[in-house]
Amino acid sequence: MQSLQLIFVENRYADKVIEKILKQNPRWGARDRRFIAETTYDIVRWKRLYQTITQSGDSDFWKWLAVWIIQRDFELADWREFSAINKKEIKSKLQSDYTRKIKESIPDWLDELGSVQLGDRWEKELGALNQQAHVVLRANTLKVSPKELSRLLIADEIETDTSPDFPEALVLKRRQNIFQSEQFKEGLFEVMDAASQTIAHFLDAKLSMRVIDACAGGGGKTLHLSALMKNKGKIIAMDTEQWKLDELGKRARRAGAFNIETRLIDSGKVIKRLENSSDRLLLDVPCSGIGVLKRNPDAKWKLNLEFVQKVNELQKNILNDYCTMVKPAGKMVYSTCSILPIENENVVKDFLEKHSNFKLEEEKRCWPSEGFDGFYMARISKSKDN
């Protein structure tokens, strides 16, 4: 219950809460740790459905846990907290025909927005967003091939699957703590969703190029670019938060990625100095994160329409302001982990209408219903004449 208290009452992020609780209880075995993490995520994911079934308030966590237990045909413990629970009644309510927003456990505003934005497709994607996310590794090809990494992991009883659509991806067959593995400590892999791994490939960076990752964050895509470029050329990783760049520096050292330079965006002058300097520019912009709700189910309770509208303006501003860093005849990729057109193709269309020296080369969408996270990416080329 402590984790749910922190997530819903103190408004903490679910992944950080679970990480903290697991660290505080190092004696728990792998099965206990997995149970705590998965149960917490499930209750967060299905909060609205469970609240509706129990007609409970915003912090009746024991009632929600009871529904979770009954839904899985487990026996309720003879605890005081479950004394008022009517198992038969809950089983009956679990079979009821609820409206989509209750059945799929999302806020009203999000169901309305998704329906307007995606039409009939929304229901399919919404169902997929309520599935548990896969744990996917990206083999660091600066140090190891995916095949060799798979072999090394098997020796440590970590089994993975491969996918022909994602050349560096290894999908865990069973959720387990891989951050204590020697392979992780040696920088042989990063945790990175398979769909997210398509973005660095989509940028089409060549070995000798100068590449700017202008919204680098913790650097997952920066490190992937470094591996694809075989540590050649130059990558400038930029962000408005120094602590994120510091974290990227640590990850780069572990990965053996030495063609990366970090720069803090602390004023417009930083962008101005890099005008017409990059062969490739990656703009993985801040977004609603609706495409990754299966991974971050608490986000749907923290998001609101006002935030989506606000971040949409930020997306437009970043694309308009940062595009100046692309060389004549260079290219950039605009990407988000959202599936909403308002954050994706609408932003690109608006940009192209205002910038006649840029044109759309290709768009790509990764839908949650395809098995991994939801992403959008557009590759845009700049004319030779600037």
C-alpha cells in the first residue's frame, strides 16, 4: 500500500516509487520483487475500473487490491482490510458491460481526445496500451553483437527473443532484474523499447557526419546513434537540463561511446552558434507520452488536456527554432512517443507550410497494437539553397 500512497497521494512517478521500494527491501527474492512491481502497475493501470466496481474513493487501496486478487481467482487473505469485501458481488461486477472509458480505465478527457484524434483506431490502440510492456534490450554494437549478447545472457539465465524488424533488440522472455548483470555493468546493452530503436536508424546518419541530438535527455537515442556511427563522426547531445546530460556522460563512458559531446541549452545563443552546422538533427521532442502508457500507466492519471495543449505549443516552437541547425541539404527527424496527430503530423504540416526550404521525405508510425511502444517520426530534408 505504501507504493500506491506515494503514487496517488504524493503524486510520485510509479517507476521511481517501485525502484525505491525494491531498493529498501534487498532481501526480497526475485519472485517477490516481480509480484510487488507487477501488482502495483496493474492496480495503477486499472484504477478507474477498480474504483467503479468497489464504488470507492481515491485512496481506498485495499479495495482495489481485493478486486485485483478476485479477478485472478486468488484467495482473499483473512485480513481486517478485506472484511467488508463481497467476493461474489465483485465477481459479478467484473463481468458487467461498462462504457469504454470505464472498461479501459482512462479519464473522460483522454477517451474523448483519442476518439477525436484517431477515430475507430483509438479503441484498438487503447486496448494495446493497457497491456504490460515488454522489457527490451538494445545490444551495444560498439562492444558486442546481438547474437553474442544473447549467448552471454543465457549463461546468466536471462533468456531473450529476437525480432527481424529490430536488428539490435533482444526481448526478455521473463521479467527480471537485469541491472545487476555483468553484461549491463560492462556496457553491453541498454534497456530501450524496440519501437524507440527505430528512430536512430530512421535518422540515416553516416559515419563521418556531424549529428545533433537536440532533445537528448538521458541519451538513449544518442548512444544508439553512436553505435550506428561506429564511434566515428561527431554527435552533439543537447538538453535544457544539466543533470540529464551528466547522466548521459556516465552512460556514454560505460558504453564506450566516445564521439559524443554534451552541451547545455541555457539560452538561445547556444542554438544560434550551431546554425547550419549539422548534417543530421534529431528532435525527439517533449510530448504527452500517450504512446508509452503501457510502460507508464500512472501518466494517464497525471496528464490533463491543458498539458497536452501546452506541450503541443512547445513542440512547434522547438521545431521552428531548432531547424536552423541543419545544414543546406541536411536532414532532421522530428519524433514523439505519442500517437496523436495533434502532436505529430499536424505539427509537421504546420512547420512545412511556414518553411518552404524544407520538405517531408518520409513518415513512420509505430503503433502500440504492433506489440511495442507507440512512436511517430518524420524525416524532413532541407534544400541545398538553404
